[in-house]
Amino acid sequence: MADLDLATDLVDTFFSEIATSYCNKDLEQLISHYTSEPDLLFWNAEGDTITSHDQLILWYEELFRQFEIKSVNYRVEELYADEHTIISGSLWVLSTLRKLGEEQFEEEQSLRATHLFRQQNGRWLINHLHVSPTHFLSD
């Protein structure tokens, strides 16, 4: 897939589906975008290293327990593509309600994400994802 236009369309479609899945708490759709183990590697700012779909499901269940995600916006900042790999650097903003006991607090979660996609059985899937908060970044 050396064509950057095709890679851009694919990433935009994936990210749009992922954004919708976050808002709908659709675990099945989210997990369908990830490769199977042993190739899966997901790191986040909390220090979690996730290498299986079971771990990924638990991580998303905990995310959805803590937050109700009202909307998701993303912007692809960088994109690289060759025949076997797509790498995307993107910024994400999730508008959320944080659940603390009976109270809920509106928050925006700003994240920087690096996705590495590879083809597996004719489908492009996420092999690697690294996510970190951007609250420490200046404009």
C-alpha cells in the first residue's frame, strides 16, 4: 500500500469506526481492529503493556467503567505507508464524563497516539499502539 492517499483513506475509516465504537462502548468493533497475539503490542501512559485480546478487552472495560465517552475527535498529524506497513501519528480529544461514585465530571482527555498497522489475512490491523496524554504539551 505505498499509495499515501489509500493509506490516508484507510486510517481515516479505521479512526472513524474506532471513535464511534468508543462512544457506543462497542468492544467487539474495537477489538476487531487489532491483530491477534503474539503480534499485538499496546502501551499507554499508565505503563500497561497489553499483548492479547483478553487483556485489551479488560483494559477497554475499565476505561468504559470510569468514563462515559460523549464524543471523539482525532487529527492525523503524520502518516507513513509502504506495501506492508502504515504508521500514523495522531492527536485525539475525547469529551468524557468521569464517574466518581454518584458524581460525574465533564473532562476532555487529550491524547497523542502512534498506530502501526500491518496486513494480516488480507486485512489491515493494528499491531502496535502507543498512547500518552498531551496535557504536558504546549500549543
